[in-house]
Amino acid sequence: MKIKSKLLSNNISIPSIGFGTYKSGNEKETAIVVKEALNLGYKMIDTASFYKNEVGIGNGIKESKINREDIFLVTKLWNDDHGYENTIEAFNKSINNLKVDYIDLYLVHWPNKLNAETWRAFEYLYENKKVKSIGVCNFKIEHLEELKKTAKIMPMVNQIEIHPFSTKNDIVNYCEYNNIQVVAWGPIARGRVFTNDLMIELSNKYKKSIPQIVLRWHIQRNIIPIPKSSNKDRIKENIDIFDFEISSEDMKRINSLNEGDNISVSTPPVNTIY
Ligand SMILES: NC(=O)c1ccc[n+]([C@@H]2O[C@H](COP(=O)([O-])OP(=O)(O)OC[C@H]3O[C@@H](n4cnc5c(N)ncnc54)[C@H](OP(=O)(O)O)[C@@H]3O)[C@@H](O)[C@H]2O)c1
């Protein structure tokens, strides 16, 4: 399966869909699914130090025998590691665990009162070519506006929870206007889409599975989805979305499932709210 790419604001190419790995299993299981995903055609692997699976991811990358430069590897800085020195230390731990010498995209996992200091370290890592691109996750407009006051380089990516029940139009439009690529976590709402009547109807109409309809909806919104699966057939199914087009009318019908920005498939850990 050939996956198309998009360009970030710094002209670095990013795949238009990625592979999520939150709760990917133990070290061995993680290595197996990562290797499978890469061999099936995924280029982007999304992890985080918080997922405690970076070692398994690194093993899967090595075992896949795919060249490092053909893989777009994403990891994230956890909440306990904010601040300039801590960020550099956490980054070094991540690259050691992953057994790589650079990261394609390093993300701040959640906004934090130390954002400005942390971001200075991100800029250092970027300028010193330790990371090819830098970005954030779960940032609202006010977090990005605040960061703008001190940042030399603005984030190239904002990874946020988006699915048909939470379409996040305001932040998506803000990011598009400011040339920040939006990446959707929880893109199939961890399965909540399966029982929705409209999804069932569209699945029959387009002869595609419900996850395929939803992932295609993200792509047509210019958003990069990163579905997670630990099942080979589902891993394959989730990237088989480039041979059909959802009509603009059906796109609008899916958009109308939106229940608001605060609808979430997960509750963030308490220390992450800022
Ligand atoms: N930045 C952040 O704060 C943040 C937060 C959460 C997640 N993330 C990232 O985003 C990724 C995706 O989000 P997510 O894992 O929360 O949710 P998700 O991708 O919306 O849903 C994953 C769930 O859906 C199932 N699934 C996947 N494909 C399927 C298919 N074709 N048919 C049926 N079931 C399917 C998976 O089960 P099986 O494994 O059994 O297939 C899994 O239980 C994460 O893995 C992680 O990398 C980032």
C-alpha cells in the first residue's frame, strides 16, 4: 500500500496517515506489530515515553529491515519531564530506548506551565538536527498564542483528539491558518463509531468498513489520522483508504455528528490539566 505524503511548514515531508501505538502490548508484542505495520506500508510510527513501549518500537524498526530514513518516527515528552534540562535528558532517554540517533517529530505531550522553557529545548534539538520537526499535542488556541510570545520557531504539528463526535473546528481552522499540521489521535474514537447509524449507512453505501470511512473523512479534512491496532488484518484495513472519495454532502453529514470540543474517549491524567 502506497501512502501519500504532505509537507510540513519547514518543508519536511510527513506521511498522510500513521500508526498509533498506545497500549501496543509488551516489548515483544510491540515489536511484532511495528514490524507488521512497516511491512504493510505504514511509514509513520507514533509513540511516547509515557507509553513505555519505545524499546519494543525500536526493536520492531530494526527487525523490519526498513531503512531508518524511510521511517517517520514520532515520540513525545511526558509531563514530568518539562523544563530545559529535563527535556534534553528525556529526549536522550527516548532515542536510547528507540535505538536511533534522531527523531523525525518530537512532540510536547500535554501543555504545561513550563511550556516556554521546554520549547526552548525543543528549538535547541531542532537547530542541532537531533529532531527533524517539532510540535505539540493537546494545545488549545490559547496555549499556542501564549507560546507565540516566546517561541523562535512555531510548532509544525499539533496532535489532538479528533473523531466524528469531536471535530474541533476552531482549533483545526486556527492551525490551518497558521500552517500547523493537525494530527488526530483517537481517530476512530476507540471504536465508538461502530454503533453509529450514519456510519453503518455510509459503510454500506461506499462498501468500506466503518474505520475506513472515518479515516478517509480525516484525510479529506486535511488531517493526519494515527489509528492504533494490534491486529494484522485491521492494521492493513486502516490504510486501505486511498481508492475512494466521500462526497462533500456525506462529509457534512459526518461533521454534523460533532458533540463538542469536550467530548473525549479518555480522561487525561490529573497532572496534565493546564
Ligand atoms: N497525543 C496524545 O495525547 C495521545 C493520546 C492518545 C493517543 N495518542 C496516539 O494516537 C493513537 C491512536 O489513538 P487511540 O489508540 O487512543 O485510539 P483509536 O486509534 O481511535 O482506537 C484504537 C482502538 O480501535 C481498535 N481498532 C483499530 N482499528 C480497528 C478496525 N479497523 N476495526 C476494529 N477495531 C479497530 C483497536 O483495537 P485492536 O488493537 O484490537 O485492533 C483499539 O482498541 C494512539 O495509539 C497513540 O499513538 C496520542
